[in-house]
Amino acid sequence: MHGVKKIVIAGGGTAGWMCAAALSKLLGKNLDITLVESDEIGTVGVGEATIPTLHIFHELLGINEREFMSATNATIKLGISFENWKDLKEDYLHSFGFLGTDCWAAQFHHFWLKANQLGMAQPIGDYCVEHLATRVGRFGVHPNQERNHAYHLDASLYAKFLKGIADKFGVKRREGKIVDVKVGAKDGNIQSLSLDSGEVIEGDLFIDCTGFRGLLIEDALHTGYDDWSHWLPCDRAIAVQTTAKKSPALYTRSIAHDAGWQWQIPLQSRMGNGMVFCSKYWTDEQALAVLKENLTGECLNEPRVIPFRTGTRRLHWNKNCVALGLASGFIEPLESTSIHLIQRSIVKLMLLFPKDEIKQADRDEFNRQTREELEHIRDFIVLHYRVTDRTDTPFWRHCKQMAIPDTLQHRLSLFDETGRLYKYDKDLFGEASWVQVMLGQGVSPKSYHPIVDLMGRDELNRFMSSNLTSVQQSVDAFPLYSDFLKKYCPYKDEGLDLRKKNTIESVKFSFNKESLPVITPMGLNSTPIVLLDSVTNDGGAALRQIAKTLDFEFDTNTMYPGVRAQLPREYVLGVLDKMDGAIRQTYKIPPTLKTNVVQASFSLLTQEEKSLTPFQKVPHFDSTNPYFFAILHYLSTGDHGGTGFFRHEPTNLESIDVETKALYMNAINQSAKSTGFGSEGYIKAANDEFDLYHQVDYRTDRLVSYPGSLLHSTVVKPELDIGWDVDTGRLTANIFIVYE
């Protein structure tokens, strides 16, 4: 090999686009960087929580925090709440930041240990700014502030955000599946990747971001894998997203169950949820049942089961291939270290980047540092399982009795006997983290450093009080977290921005000036809906043609059972021009309220009936706001299903407002638990629980508008409506507006 000029990144997702963004911006002037990914291959994407070290990566790339958080639906994370880990109904918080004031010979916790024995100390978390701020719900960003906060984020949006950086610095993306990896017979280096399209991509250095499979590092180079499941017995995860039921918290929840643990990660508009468990003690069905019992909010997607094996590749840089992310190994997400490990490997690669040929010494150093850091993190995770008082289930009895690495045993013995802890070279977690988890899991040191006894009782009391006051003053200076989030980085769904020019150059459609709205009353309350036929002059043909040119994606922020793409700006403005007056007059909207577009998208029904969640089988409402309206335009040709409006028989509700929402949700939650709403799939007619009191028949180029509070549903014709083909599937244009 003569110099490294061509870099090929195999796989996208968080790992691939982090690498592409960093290498292209920081080293890319003389590099040719290509990233290969396939839209047909999904990413695992369960890791949505980070640790504070991400600031280092963002500072290197010059990423603005507010822009990043707004773009990725992010919230602030100050720690993790561990519930039922030490024992049932016993919780503790592992926060970021530092504990109190250290001295030259001993950390703060030694002084706290004595003060606690004398009854002069508050809980140790009161001496940490981040710990107290988490509990009282206050946070802010000030100049020169310690960057001790991390984030909860949407991993798919983060990858998209990083892709934008990589695009600016010349990274080339190739779409396609890798079907072959060519390895040189003489030197064993990877020479090229072959795609299913027939394209061959050659490179000097290859980055494997292909996930658990390790298509390059393992399948091609046979690097080997060290299994750590004897220390970390969980081997499966289930991930699902739900609607947000309340304002996001400043922490991740980790809730221990009988054979594993559940995570809750709050984003601005939804909640990330999952269950990590051991298949030796729970089946997938058992784990899923426990997860569903403990979910808050409504499911936004179908739960996914993800098998994994904890451990590490024996080499992370083998030949001319560097493995990142899941391809390099996996330590379960208990302390949110996955993105950190990707970041660390990228930084190490840049520090050891070859000037000419790849040197064995550089590979060895990369592997040594990576292995050392992984083993420290592994020990910290094992600590949570091994040091516990739980003996109530076979899983926890196994954890309590299992052998542990000698390196962890040394740390435990040292802290138990003397209260001493040390942060080693390449150790991610500092003394404050080890102290909080050790104490939280029930390790109480038998002694403390003798220098503490040089401080008299009164002096110790003043010292502890001073630390307490300092922390309290810092936290009091923060605003309420909910206020901070709204002002600092509000997330805006990437729907239609009416201020932007349309990016589709060939938009050619026109509205039928002769078509006039028809008002139709329906239901017990004679609620009017607005109908408009022959909306366009070409029966929607131009809009269907535009839809064929767009990339449709799943909308993870709603329960819509299909895919969506952005509507043309000119079309939305045209619809509002025709409909705004009719809606205002029909529903008596106060003239002082302005029209705001919440979402505007092409929608294509694609989800098969067998994969529906219980709540996708029942009529839904869009909003409890009385000034929220849906505008639906039928665009497909053919005899597709129309829109049905339903009455919930047990409560006699046809529409849902703030006062009746709890009544309705409680009723259908009970039905979901008892019957799952049946197994018939989409609701297509009246049943024992819902009466179909009005149906708008499907007619191509028909437009219907109705209040978002009404219970409604597509009356699906599965044989015609479900499909990915714009020409034959059920294509609609959906615009949601609110008057504010």
C-alpha cells in the first residue's frame, strides 16, 4: 500500500455518519471518502442517550448545540435513575458532574463518609450540582460553565444531521447492498467492495460500520470475537417508541425487572423505550409483555426484538480495516456508552492516521487503547449486576453469585476496605461515578482516608455546609428545565416550512376555480365537515407524478401506518387559499387567530394488518385543540377506502376534548388489555365498541376537511390500499393546521 487516499465507510447510521463527518471536515482535504449504505437495511438505533464526552466531538466539528438539539429532537441528560437494582423498591441516581471539594490526599467522599457517620451529612447527591438539578428540575447553560451534561437524542435524526456536515465536505454516498468483499491474496488487505448494482468500490482504508454482523472485520477478515456474556448475561433487547405523556425529565430511567431491565429515554416529542433481558430466564413474549405493562403513552411503532452478544472483536483495527460501533463489539446500553465508543475510535484513528503506509505499530496502539477502555467500561457495567441485594429471581441470584473480572474485584475490595477509588488511564468513568454506583448498590466502605480526622467536628461541619451551599446556589441560578428547553432548542418536526421555496422544480398543477366547498353535517352533534370535489384541473395527475420523484420515509413521531414525504409548498398554499375561508366560516374561527401549518405530507398506506399495534386498530383523534383541523386530499385513482367517523359506544363520544380525553383513553386502554381490540386488523366497519355513523366515500381528487378532535379512521380496503406503489396504493395529501 502506498499512502491512504481512498477511504470507504461500509454502513451508515450513527457510526458511519459520525466517521464521515469527522474525517471529511478534519482530515478530508486530500482524502477521497465514500460511504456505502442501503435503504433496505435498517439500523439498530436503540441507543438514544449519550454521556458528556460528546461535547468533545461536537467542539472538534464546530457543531452549535442549539442547532444540533433542535434538529435531533434532543433533551438534556444529567444522569441515570437506577430503580430496583440494589433491591426492590430501592432507587438511586447516578449523575454526571463532580462530588464536593477534594483535597490533595483524598476525594470529597472520604469527608462525606465521616460526616455521614456523625449524622452531619445530607445524601451524597446533594453535594453535586447535576444531581440536585436533576431532582428539582432546573437547568441552564451559562458562559464558562462546566460541560457536565449529555443528551437524549433521536439517533436517526442525528445521523441525518451529521450527513449534512459530511455532504458539505465532499463525502460521496453510494446506495446499495454489499454482496462481496475482495481480499488480497498476498497481504490479506481488503481491496474493494462489490455492490448489488454491480459497482465495485476500491479503497485504501475501510471502516466497518455494518453492525453486529461485522461484514468486513469478521466475515472477510475473520478477526475473532471475545465473548463477555459470562459477565454480562443479557443477550436480547426489545425497542419501541411511544408518545410523550409529560414534559421530559433530565435523566434516563433504568428499571430493573425479574430477568433484565427497562429503559425510558425522554425526547422532546416522544419517549424511547426498551427492555434488555436474558433469554435463559425470559422468552421474547414474556419480556414484551412486561415491557408493554410498563409503557407510558401510545406505541408509535412495532416493537423490535434485537439479539446481541456482549463482547469485543479481538482486534478493532485489523489489516486495513477499522471497526466502529456494533461491528467492533457490544457492551449493553446500561450506561449509554455506545456513541462514546464510536467517538473515541474516530478520534484515535485521526490521531494515528497514517502519513504513508499503515504501520503495524499504529494498529497495535489503536487496539491497545481501545481494549483498555472497553475493559474499564465492561467492569463498570458488571458492577451494577454483581453488587446487589436481590435474590428474588433466578436471574438475580445468578448475577449475585457470578464470578467477576479480577480488575473489578480489586476495585471493589479497595473501596470496601478503605473507601479509595482511582481513575485509571483510559478510564471513562471518574471517581464520582464509581462512588455513586458503589454506594447506590450497597457497598459501604469500612473506613476512610486518615487525613479526614485532622479536621475537627466543627470544621468538618462547616466544610460540608459550605459545599452544600455552593451546590444549592448554582442550582438556584438555573431556570426551570421546561422553560429552558422551550426557549433554547425547541424541536420542530421537518414538515413543511412555508418560508422556504419549493425544491421540486417541475411542479406543474393548477386548481379548479369552479369547484366550491360543500358543508355536510353529521353525527349526534351535527358536526359539519367540508367537502370539495374536482379540486385540481387534471384530477391530481401532476401531484401523483411529483410523488413518484420523492423519497418516502416512516414518520416515527406518529402512529401513521405507512410512509410520508413532503408536499410542495405551492400546493399547500393553494389548498389553504381555497379552504381557509370555508373552514373559518363553517367552524366560526375568531378572525384574530392566524393559520399555522403543523404538518403537510404525501401519505402512503403500507403497514400490513398483521403488524398493527392495538391502537392502530381503532379510530383515532388528531388533537384535543378545538382549532385544530385536518385537510385530506384523495389522490390515487381507483376504488380505495374512504374516511369513516366513529362513535365510541361505551362513552358515547364522537369527539375528544381536554376534559373527555382521560375518559376515552382509560376506556380503550382497558379494551386493549382485555381484548387487544380483536385481531381483525384495520377497522373497516362498526363493531361492538365503535359505531360507524358517517363515511366519506373515496373519490379521486376529492378533498375533505374536519376537526382533528373527531374520532376517525381510514376505512381500509387491504387488497387495494396497502402497498408501496404510488400508482396503485392509497396516496393522499394530508395537511394539518391550527388557528392560534
